[in-house]
Amino acid sequence: MMSVRKKKYFVTGTCTDVGKTFVSVALLSALKKFGASTLALKPIAAGCEDTPEGLRNDDAMQLREAMTATLSYEQVNPVALAQAAAPHLVAASEGRRVTVSRLEGICRGALMNPVDVALIEGAGGWRVPLNERETLADLAVVLDFPVILVVGMRLGCINHALLTQEAIRRDGLTIAGWVANHVEADMDFADENVASLVARLDAPLIGRIPFVEGQSPQSCADHLDISMLL
């Protein structure tokens, strides 16, 4: 393995259900094959199952299993919300208030673990509210990590991707790269849509993940070029 400088990235998506966790696990798998040590966090997750150990989110569990570092579930997913809905609404319904400062402190504590690459996965899209004033983008800003953008390839994705890029830039952050994740079996003009995004996004294309029913994120690791992230 070549020498790897310590890297940290914030993973966001153009919308909810575009495959942020799928891509994150694929990235973790590719990095592990390369020989890099990894860590991944899901600071807030809405949509958790009640288990004997407490609330558990499937996305966070996948990240925990895919990374090489050993962290408790609570470190990986410090804010677990039961209902699958907008996090600030679910938290308010449970009498809780989630703040950027709390999430930042927990993330920075977990990030003290010595790994080559760390991923912080957001929830939904870039401007998901955390409370009446703050959004998840504010956490990305205080962490000040380059962003990996997951584009769910479907009708409307070009507009969503360009608007997300504008918002990320406006917040003073850079996009390290983006992933074209095909979330539909048959997308009209799929190649042309990817080409349009390549021409318009000011960031390199890390990879293009095809739609295959039932495929695992681990099996998609070879579709990603992690060299630009190391």
C-alpha cells in the first residue's frame, strides 16, 4: 500500500434515497481493498428499529460493519430517531433538540481515532434542518471537510446536482468528487445525463455505479476510483 495522508470527507446527496450509504459502504470497501484504515459516522439518523440494545439504524449498522475502526454504535450514530421523517420534526415530537455544537463535539471525539480516511455521512440532502435555526450543512461547515456528492441518477438529477453544488460552494466548502449512482433500472438518456453532469460539475467523477437488482455495495467497490481521495 502507498502512503496515505489522513483524509476526512463529508458525504451528502442530491436528495434523500439517492444511495449515500450504499456509496459510502462501497467507498469503505474500496479503501479497505487498497489497505487504508477507515472510520465512518452517521451523526443523525431518522428511521430506527427498536432493539434490545436500543434504537438501531440500518445505514449506521452498515457503515459500522464496513469500516475498519472499532467504535460503539453510539459513537457511529449518536442521535438515533425512531420515525423515518425529517429529523428536526421527529426530534421535536420526541421532546428533543439536536444542535450542531453537540454533533460536532461527538464527531470530533470519534475522529480522534487514528485512521487513514474518515467519512461523515449526512441525512437526506444538503439543507436538512436540525432545529428551528440550524441545518446539517452547518455541521459540514464547522467540520470544514471536503464534500463527496452522491447524485441519484433519475429524472431531475441535473438540476438537483447543480443546485447542491451551488449551496456547497456558497457555504465555503469544496466538492472533492461526485458519484453517479443509478437508482433506476431504466433511465432515459442515462449516458447523456452523466455527460451533462461531467461538463457542469466542478469536481471529478469518482465513479458510476450501475443499477443491478440486489447488488451489494461491496460488489461495487471496483466502480470507484479512490485514487483522487487519497
